[in-house]
Amino acid sequence: MHNWSTDTARLKENPAQYAVWRLEQQLNFGLAEGEKIERKLLEKYLPELHIDADTRNFLEFILYDKKYLN
């Protein structure tokens, strides 16, 4: 993934912050060819991600089998 608006070298100095940023990028803008999201990272950082409610609900449904009555 190439991001022209973020200094990823500086961001990588903080692994947790980089992981959150990368997951947000992957979820909001899509994955590269053949790229996958690591389930362990997604489970760990899901509460910290800045994503829309529908995406969060879908991910919780997939990861934890949570069901919503809306």
C-alpha cells in the first residue's frame, strides 16, 4: 500500500498506532490484490478503529457472531 499523505516511516515508530491506521485504511479504501486482514489484529484493535457504525456492526457480527435487532 502506498499512501502519499502520511509519513508511514514515522508512523511505524509506534506499532500500535501504525496497526490502527493500517486497518482503517484497509477497511475504508479496500485491500490490495491478494492482501488479507489479520483476524488477530482486527480483534485486538477493533474498539480503537474510527469506522462507521455499519462496518463496525458487520465486523462484530463476523468476528463474534453478535446479532443486532435493527
